[in-house]
Amino acid sequence: MKMTFAANLNRLVRSPGSIAWVLCLWLCLCITLAALPTRGIAGSPAKSQKQDPWPKDFEEALQNPGKVTLYSLDPLRMNSVEQRQHEGEALYQYKVLGKTPLSAGQAKEAIAEFKTAVTLWDGDWAKCFNPRHALRIERDGGQSYDLLLCYECSRMLAWKDGKYMFHYGVGGQPEKLNALLSAAGVPLAKKPGEQ
């Protein structure tokens, strides 16, 4: 009985110990290893990741900000029904729990925290986005720059004049931003895991 090439290959692959079977097993192992996350098998953090520099106009806004407002946000994004029913202020579909205008010194401190968060990114982020802090910079020319920061998910999203522009990975802790908000009597969002 004459066997076709496909039948021979099928017989070889199904025979444990054959060269074809070993090659298939090796290929499956390589594909599995390539799909592992960047944190590695032991869960050690990835080395600090270099990100693109701030766009020129954002860098200028951060260096010479004009009016700066720090926001406390409810991290749960509102759906369209909730948006229509919500009577308070919202920022990109997130309820504003409170906000405070910042003095020049406070603005410098808050901006430094947002910039530091970008430099502390470890190369990993979650698929969620639950921002609890936002910074709005309003320039004399009428442009506004908004940064929404989520320490929980390690991401920050940026808007200019209401239009989404880019995102960064972030790291760090919210203590300094929380202190600025608390000093102004602004309520803070619940911490991750709190009911």
C-alpha cells in the first residue's frame, strides 16, 4: 500500500519520540515562552521603560502652566444613562468629586508629581483605567491640557482642548496629590478595593 506524504507526516507527528513529534513539541514550547508577560515567570518587575518625551506643546504647558486645577475623580466611568442623569461636573465621563485651583507653588508640586509618575513606570500596566486624579492646565491663549492619572492601573491619559492625544505608563503613589486635595477640603476617591 502506497502512503501519501500527508499520511506519512501525520503518522510521524503522532508517534511519540519521533523527530517530527519532538520538533512539534519544541515549537509549542517556544510559542508558549514567547507569549509570557514582560514580568517574567518569577514575577520580578521589568526594568524601567523609556517612553517618548512629552510632546512639545505639553512640555511648554507644564513648564509655563497658567491656571492649574487639581481634580479628585470617582474612578468608575459613567455610562451614557448615568451621564444624562448626573447633575454634577464630570471630566471625560468620570464624576468630579471635587477640585481645587492651585497656587504657583502647589501647581509646581502637582506637575512634578505627574511628571515623576511617568519616569517611575516599570514597563507594565493593567487593561483597566480608574483615574482618581486629574490635572487641568489652562493657558492664556485659551488652550486647555488635561491629564488623568491612574496609579492603580499604571496609566495616564492626556487631552488637549478636549481631544484625546496620548497616554503614558506611570508608577508611584498618590500621597502628595492626595495631600494637596485634602488640604483644600476636597474629598478623595475610595482606595482600590474599598467599598
